[in-house]
Amino acid sequence: MQYTFPENFWWGTAASGPQTEGVFEGDNKGDSIWDYWYKESPELFFNQVGPEKTSVFYEKFQEDIQLMKETGHTTFRTSIQWSRLIPNGTGEVNQTAVNFYNEVIDELIANDIEPFINLYHFDMPMKMQEKGGWESRETVEAYVAFAKVCFELFGDRVKKWFTHNEPIVPVEGGYLYQFHYPAIVDMKKAVQVAFHEILASAKAINVYHEMNLGGEIGIILNLTPSYPRDENNPEDVKAAKAADAFFNRSFLDTAVKGEFPSDLVEILSEIDVLPIIEEGDLETIKENTVDLLGVNYYQPRRIKAKESTTKLAEGPMPDDFFDNYEMPGRKMNPYRGWEIYEKGVYDILKNLRENYGNIKCYISENGMGVEGEERYVNDQGIIEDDYRIEFVQDHLKYVHQAIQEGSNVRGYHMWTCMDNWSWTNAYKNRYGLIAVDLDNNHKRTIKKSGRWFNELAKNNGFEA
Ligand code: FCB
């Protein structure tokens, strides 16, 4: 069967500043929490590889953009690092960074690749973290000022903006499950952090719209459909709904509808962790919803009613309301430990169509991380990553089906272009269409999936 996508469908990949750029002599970059955390505790990072070198996009962006062209990109998402542009978080703008981002944006456009720019990808400037990071109201204002500087500097050419990538992740990583700095466990702070991110996003959207720059602004969310163990068991269903409220609807409802889900508010109030909200905040959130939604999809959640009595922490945790369910027979990515469930993307898109006004959206991340890909290198030195091609294709079939049924999906970005640095996992799992050899001057080699992606984009679809 032929799977053809709508005209002008966006084909590309997503990446982020902190995962690709690197840190160089004379670049005047300030530390983000990642630079700081790595210096403080390198042992937390796989093979002790830190963010300072990554895939050196800072030096190689011209070569990389040529490779994007060779692999069929019509769009590319990256992020502006706040700590590069404004090293102290507030105040002086780093001209070296302005030059760099201008060159990147111009080079993309000159190659007919539309830049999609995200403003926050887990990378709090350390100077702001010292003042509490997202726990503090001051950070909200500093972030909005940073966003405004970005719109002023680059908004003449960048027409697709995003306020956050996966804002739930800094909440989970930093304040619940300890995989981002500051790695504490505190549900009350977690909720305040989430609230400040939501408010910051709404305020940045407001600033962008008032500037009338003629583009669109949205948010990128990792949506994890929550499936109950047994749909006929009300306790399982209730648990799945709680997980959905915590991890999906918290950001989805506020971004698209400008409202907090009432069941979430009930739970948070029951456990006494409601955030501090100032006068006017709820109106700001109500009035400044997104134009466009990015959907990152990797895996679903399987949920059952709480059975275990072990508590993850002394204080309240989301996990007090559900247990994760290891569904027998589910398909797993053996390397990443994540379930592969292609239909999940269809369920997300159907939900957006039916319950979120069919908001304009695109798949902003989807992809497969694999450890030890070197073993798939053929005698021409090319990684034959058929598993990745199959992964993308199987998801795209469901995206196609959703579009046939009326979903408002405008594009697909795979995670990612070049193999890049994945936070504490560093280079453990590789996700790229293009391999990066860390031991050989960061040499790039297009994988089999990169050639395939080029055909996919050129044909605006595939046959399978
Ligand atoms: C997503 C993140 C991205 C990358 C992929 C593998 O959750 O948005 O930065 O690390 O996972």
C-alpha cells in the first residue's frame, strides 16, 4: 500500500542546543545546570561523557546542514540555549551567541530547511538555578525576558517557535525521580515548578502574539497514553486516569484549553500540594493558549490500581495513585527499556481530534535509541539500521491513518539528526539518522535510515 502524506508535510528531525552544540573557548557561554552537574558529579553520566563536547554542532553546523539536505530535511528543530545567549540568565546578551544563532538560522534557510526554534530544552542557566530555578517566580520573568530577546533577534526569519520541550520532564527529573539537577524529591516543589513553567509559557506566548511577527508559537509535549490493565476494572481505570492527569493533561489542558484538569486539582488539593498562584495568573493562562502543538511520542504507560504498599518517598508522590503494570507480551526496545507501541501515536492524535478541538499539531519527536550500533556496520562503513526504518515506518502508518480520519497533523520530526548526547545516558543509546564517531574527530556518516529518510521526504510518503 502507498502511504502518501498531505501536501507540504514537514519532514525533518529534532535536536536541542545542549545536546549538540558543545562548549568552546571564547564562546562566552554561561553554565547551564548540565554543565554544572557534570563538573560536580561526572560519575552520574554514562562513561563519564559530559555536555561540553557533544556532537560539536557549534563548529560543524554548516557540514551538518548539508547532511540534513542530503537526508531530505525540509525542516529542523533545535533550541536556543538560554545560558549561551544570556550567560547570567538575565541581563547582558552574548554577542558571540547572537552571531552563532544568526548563522545557523541563515544557513538553514539558505538550504530551504525551515528552522523550528524551541526556547527551553531542560537547560536552566546555573545562575537562575541558584535563585531557585523554576521553583522561583523570578525565573518566570527572566525566561519571558529571554524569550522576548529571541523573538526580537530572530523572529524576522523564524516563524515556528516553541516555549518548552517536554516541560513535565524537568519536573519529574529535578523534583521527583532524580535524573535532572537538582535531583531532589519534593512533590510540593514539583507542582510549583510545573505551574511556573505553564505560566512562563503563557506569558511568552502573549509577548510573541503582541509582537505581530507573523509566525506561530506552540509547545512540545511528550504524551504518554495511559492504558489501564483492565478496562473493565474501575480501579485500574481510575489509576490510569490519575497518571494521565499528572503526566499528560497537566500540560496539555493548560496549553491547549488554558485550563487545569479538575481531577488533577482535586488530587493536588487532597494531598495539600497546590502551588502558589498570584492574582491574574489563571487569566494569563486562559488567554494565551498555543497555536501549534508538538507531540513527542516514544512509549505508552501501562497502569494498574495501586497494589504495592512500598512508598517511593516519605512525602506524597504521583505513584501513590497508581502502579506501573508490566503487561505480559508487550513489545520492548531491548536497548532502551522502553515499550514500542505504534498505535499509541494514533490514540494521541484521535484524542486531540476529539477532545482538544483538533488543534493543529505535528509529531515533534519519535525515534529509536539503540546501544552498540557499531555491530550493524557493513563493509562500506554504513550502519544498517533496518530496525529504525521499521520503527519510523510503523509509526507513520498510524499517523497516516489518523490524518485519513481528519487529524490536523502537519509534519513529522524524527529524533534525531546526528547521534547526540542524551543527558545522563550521554552517548549510550544512539538515535540519529547520521552516526557520529566520538573517537575520530566527530566524523559524520549517514546511516541506512538517513538514505531511507531522504526517499521518504522526497516521495512525501512510502510504500509498504
Ligand atoms: C526526549 C527528549 C530528547 C531526547 C529523547 C531521547 O525525551 O526530548 O531530548 O533525549 O528523549
